[in-house]
Amino acid sequence: MSATAISIPLWADLSAVALGSLQGALFASTFRDRRIDLLGVAIVGTAAGLGGGILRDVLLGVIPRALESNWYLLVAVLASLLGMLLQRIFSRLAALITVLDALTLGVYGAIGATKALAFGLPEIPAIFVGVVAAVGGSVMRDVLMNLTIAMMHVGSLYAVAAGAGTIVLVAMVAVGTPTLAAGIVGTVVTVVIRLLAVRFGWTLPEQRALSRLPRWRRPR
Amino acid sequence: MSATAISIPLWADLSAVALGSLQGALFASTFRDRRIDLLGVAIVGTAAGLGGGILRDVLLGVIPRALESNWYLLVAVLASLLGMLLQRIFSRLAALITVLDALTLGVYGAIGATKALAFGLPEIPAIFVGVVAAVGGSVMRDVLMNLTIAMMHVGSLYAVAAGAGTIVLVAMVAVGTPTLAAGIVGTVVTVVIRLLAVRFGWTLPEQRALSRLPRWRRPR
Amino acid sequence: MSATAISIPLWADLSAVALGSLQGALFASTFRDRRIDLLGVAIVGTAAGLGGGILRDVLLGVIPRALESNWYLLVAVLASLLGMLLQRIFSRLAALITVLDALTLGVYGAIGATKALAFGLPEIPAIFVGVVAAVGGSVMRDVLMNLTIAMMHVGSLYAVAAGAGTIVLVAMVAVGTPTLAAGIVGTVVTVVIRLLAVRFGWTLPEQRALSRLPRWRRPR
């Protein structure tokens, strides 16, 4: 199986970074009791926006793409500060931001998975790299904020949506679909699952042992 | 000094990954109050099983071995889910799991140290890489669970056992022992120290300043 | 723009590592309630002393310099143990240690930024790598100790000082200043800002939304 990485226009990549950083900063801003300063918000926001892509490239053994141009860090820091300063405005746009965030999740997963395939990785590791690229920013945000990782908790299928989209993408590439088409379908799958999960409150079951499940009893 | 990395059969490597993931999932399952969902257990288990090897290869600047085959992630995720579902059964096998875990600790330390030597690293960094490979999974587990790192606390010589085994291994290679023989001896040293520490409750002293130690007093 | 990395003498590099590890161990020793053992202090100290340089080299895609010689790990571990054993003595030298630490912050930032420039990275990523190299050790310390990252809190301009110094350095290199001269000026800028911040208690404002700022009211 071979594949070429999806190369998306710089403005689209930067838009995704900006959105990720904006959300990271909005999130950090809600923890007023921790006395996080301006710099702290910028750090958390930047990590949220760039973390996924940096982890992806470290796993692939290359210099992170975010370090090969001045734009990424500049956009991430500015978006973080903007998110902090205008948090009241953005908190009214929650619905729009959820949609754009789902889109970012899908696009990052698709870029990560196709980049991994282009590096010659097998299918399952490519899915893994895609998911890490999609959710790595939010994991890094939570580690820096000293919170348990949000997506591990009973929530709204954040990582599941990313995983489903990249699985579809990798399967389509495996049967010969052009990378770009597979990437678009994969992104759509992620966006749809994520938005339906938010809308209808879908969650995964909490972890529990099999022996705790209800059992059939023989009628006496 | 030159050395070749120990190449162990894939089934043995995957068995170690499965055991690490199983234990990571069992561990995560004990924190019911945190409402970790199915995915969270799979993430923690996978990190516990693959984290050490991934950190080792990131330090060595190569694509992690776990990403070069479909098997590693598949085994890690399945072992995690199995660990969660069958936690009652596995909790009765605690003694067996402790033994297998000590073996995994030793084998991972030996693979990590010999791989580092094969990459041309000097002795002390090779020991460091071996220890990181051996304990990295449990550190990653604790960071993701937002716990202080278990092995830093007064405990049962987990990292010490790994360190002692890799020190013996590297010393033996330095005086000309074939890598495989040194690896086996190093693994045995780790396993023995770890099991004796568990059995007899050996711990390191708590950190304290010299000035807190009891002093000799002159008889008056 | 081209640049050569500043190559500083090994003894200077090791002195910086020793100081970082010493401080990391002193810091870890203050948390008696966590029952951290000898090994835990050594781990935290080593991470504090070597973390910045390791993160820098991982981002640049090369084997960490600290792993290419036996000295770095040896010095880091010994300094950690020394810091723990002699914490009462060192706590009386707080002023001296603050000065040396500011120097270390500046030197690490300068080494990191010039190394990034030598690898062909653009200006802003080079600043980023310099700051990561300067503060990475303290971030790693806090993650391992399960604390929120100290420098994100209202504090004494730790990362700001590192950022200002590397910005000056990169700007000077961009207009043609020799790397070594730019590195010295950048280091001095970092040291001066850091020491003035400690002396006069300078802090960044806490994060807050624009709409929370006082507004002008029309006189009625």
C-alpha cells in the first residue's frame, strides 16, 4: 500500500491551529482559581493548537512542521491571546466553535493518517498516528493544566470520532481509493459522529468488569 | 565498545506488550471514582504496554518499532480490553502476574540497553535508555491518570531492579561478553531483585537531609 | 539567515546541568508529605537538569546530546543526590543559587536558539526551541511531581526572561551579528530581566477577559 500525504493549503492548516489554540485558551480561562497568568494561557493555547501536529512528527522522526515556518507559532500565540481577551464573545459562539472544532478534528486526523501512510507505516499504526494528531493537542493541554485527560472520561466520543474517521480513511486507501477522496470521506465521518454525539449526548459505557453485568437467571 | 541489539522473537515482544497493557488496564480499572470510560481504559493500557518502547525509540531518533507493524497496537488494545473485562479473574492471578511483570521489566531493560549500545551510545546513556524502556510505560500511565509517578514513591524497587539489571548487562558487554549472554544475565538480575523486593517488602529510604540523621553524641 | 550553534565548553554545559539538577532535587525535597524516596528525588533532579536539552534535541530530530556522553547523566544524578543530602546548606545559599539559575536559564536559551538556527529553522521556531530548552526541565519536573506547571502561574517572569533573551539573540543574528556575540547579549538580557523580576516582584497580569476591565463611564 502506498499513499501520498494530503497537502492542504497553508491557510487551512493555520486556521485549524488557530481554532485549536483559541479553544485551548478559552478552556484555560475557565480555571480562574488557579491564577494562571497571561503567559500560562498562551502556553496552554499554543500546546492545544500545535501539540497534535508536533507529537505526530516526533513519532514519525521528523522535525515538526510547526517549526519549519514562522506562521504556526505566531498564529497559535495570537489566537490564544485573542481567545483569552474575547472569551465572553466566543462563549456566545459555542455552537459555531463546536462545528469548526469537529472539522479540525477530522482534518487533523486525515492529515496525520495519510502522512503516516506516506512514511510507509502499516494500517493500524497509521490510524494511531492520525488519532494522536487529532487529539494530541487536547491531551497536552490537560497534562499541562494538571487535569486528568478529558477524553478518557465518560464524554462525547471525541477520540472515537477521530478513530472512526481515520479507520474509514485507511480502509479506503487500502482498497485503492485516491488519498484525497479517502481523506474527505474520513473527515466527514469524524465530523458527523462528533456532532451527533454532542447533539444527542452519546457516550461510551463506563468501564466495568463483565461480572458486574446483569446475568440471565434461570426461572425457578 | 560495540554491540548488536538483542533481537527477540516477535511473539515474545508481543507477549511483553500484552502483559504491560493488561496490567495498565487492571490498574486503571481500580479508579472507579474517576468515571473512566472504555476508551480511557484502552488508552491507559496501550500507553502502559507501548510507552516504554516508544520513548526508547524517540530518544534514539527512530520511528518507534511499535509503529512498524500492525501487531503491537492491536495486541495492546485487545489486552487492555481483556484486562478490563476480566479484572476479577486476573485479580486472583496476582502472583503470576507479578512474576511475568518482573520478567517483562527485565526483558524490556535488556532490549533497550542493547539497542542503545548498538546505536553507539556510551555506557551510562545506554543504562538510562534501558531503564526508560523498562519503566516508561508505567510513568506514562501515571501521567495520563494524573497521579504522581508511582515509582518515585517509597515502593518496591521497580526502577532500581531495572537499573541494576541494565548496569550488569552494560558492564558485561564492556568486558567483552556476547550481547545475548549479557542480556540474559541482566534480565535475571532484574527479575530476582524485583521479586525479592516484592516478597520481603524491600524499599529505598525516604528522602531526607543528612542533618536529619541521628548523630553520635559525646557522652557527657 | 545562517548561524552556527554556540559550542560551549563541556565543563560549562555540565555546570548548568548540575545546577538544574541540584535545584530540582531541592524542590522535590520540600514535598515531604508525598513520601518520595531517594530514587524519586534522583529522577526529578535528573529530569530538571536534562529535560530542557532532551526536549530541544527531540524537537530537532537528533539523539539528545545528554545521551552522547557518560558525563551528563552522571553529573545530573550526583547533583540530585547532593542537593537532597545537603538541602539545609543549600537553602542558605538561595541568593547565589538564584543568580546561577538565571545564568543557566540564559545560557540554555542561547544554546537552544542558536542550535535551532544552525539546523535551518526560521526565527520564531528558533525562539521557541530556545525557550523550551531553557524552561523544559522545570516543566518536566512539575509533570513528574504531578503539580501544575509553576511558570504558568502568576510568578516571576521565568519563561518571559528566557523568551526576551532569545528574541534579542535571534534578532541580532538576523541583522548579521556573529552568533557568539548575539548569544552573550541574549544571555545577559535573560539574566537581567529574571533577577530584576525576582528582586522587585514583577509579575504578568493574571489572565482576564477584556470585558472585565474597568470601563469609562459617561458622566451623567
